[in-house]
Amino acid sequence: MILSPTDSALLERVTDANKTIWELFVIANAALRRHRVGKPFPLHLLQLALTGADLTSDDKNNKARNTQFELYVASLLTLGGAEVQIAEPDLRFLYWGEFLGLAAKRMTSTKATTLENRLVEAVGQIAAHTGRGFVAVNVDAFYVGATRAEGLEERARQFNERVAIVSDVVRRRFGPLKAARGVLIFGHLTSWSFEGEAPSFDTSYPTTFLLIEDEVEPGSRARGEEFFEGLMPRIDRELTRLRSNQVDFDLDTV
């Protein structure tokens, strides 16, 4: 069967399936290659991430995809070399000798007020459990209806437009966000092409971070930049390796 550009329902199904397969593949690689099944990838969460509707738009309960996002963030941090734990608020990772909390929020609305509420909620969770930490926010909802730009420069501009929405909330709500050291922003966009003999698609997973200077801890932003500017290239190298199919699971030692 050849996909048709007018069959939006099937295109959505294939797009969602591709995203789920990729993210679960990354999670499995982090869990198995690092021999960390159960830490920070407990079996019950891996099983939960496999439940839910085939389509994001059909989800009646977001728990499965929320869990998938949490595990995906954990896998990226792990592949980047960070020490990660499953613990309240959602995750904790070793940051300059201290385990800080990370609250993961997957947006299903594009309303700025909803984003504000989710960020404030996340920081409240962080404050209650670790005092300080980071928020990971998925902004896929902000891409609904968008077409993936062709050039790298245009893709960066496209992503920066979404980042600006988060940045604006951080600036305006800095007071309630003081427990946050920063916000990690994750996006996803797929673009289909029907110009060749068979349909094809490209996918982007842009990621960036916004850091917040702590008024009582001078230099906290600089320390954050040093941490994440070291972490991100390692994550990129690992993802490039996975896309090249150079994957070796040593299952005997798991």
C-alpha cells in the first residue's frame, strides 16, 4: 500500500508510530547497553509506556505517553553520562556532586496560561522534594499543523519560535520559578515528501535548555552552561550512533 498525501489519518498513525518506536529504542538502548534495567528504568514503567492509544490525539489518559517522555529524558541523560535515578518529582540526576530533581511535563495544549501552570506546578514539585532542580518540557503540541523547514537554519528558527514561548513564561514567572535552575525543552516534528517514487519523511528532535541565575548562588548559570554544554554533545554522539545502526546489546550481562 502506498501512502497518499490526502490520507491524513494514516499519515498521523505512521508519524506517531515512528516517534514511539524511536523513543522506545533509545530508552531500550540506554537501559540495556548501560546495564541499568531497573535503575533508572524499572520494568513497571517500561510496561506502562507501552500502553495507551495508538494515536496521541486518541489518548483518553496521558499517563503512558507522559511516562514515555520521562523515560526518554532519563535515557538521554544516561546516554550523556549523567547518573540518573527514578525518584520524586519524576527523576533525579547528579549535578555537580548533588542529586537535583527533574520534573517532566508533556504539553498537550498550546495555551500560554496552561504552559505557565505546568511550569509552576513542576517547580512546586521540585521545591517539595529536592529544593532545587530542572524542568523538562515537551513542546510537540506547539508543532501541530506546522511543516518541517528544509534547511538547518530554518529549522533552528522554527524551533526557536517555540523556545521563545517557554522563555517568555520563564521571564514573566521568575518569582514562582526560583526553585528551578533551568528548563530543558524537547521538540519533535516530522515532514512528509511525496515527490519521489515512494513517500518519505524526515524527523527532527530539537532540544535546548534555558538556565536561570540563582540570586543567592552567583555563577549558577555559568555552572549550568558548563554542565549541559558538556552533556549535550555526548548525547548527540550517542544518538548519531543509534541512527547509524551501530548498536551492540550485551544481553548476557544484563
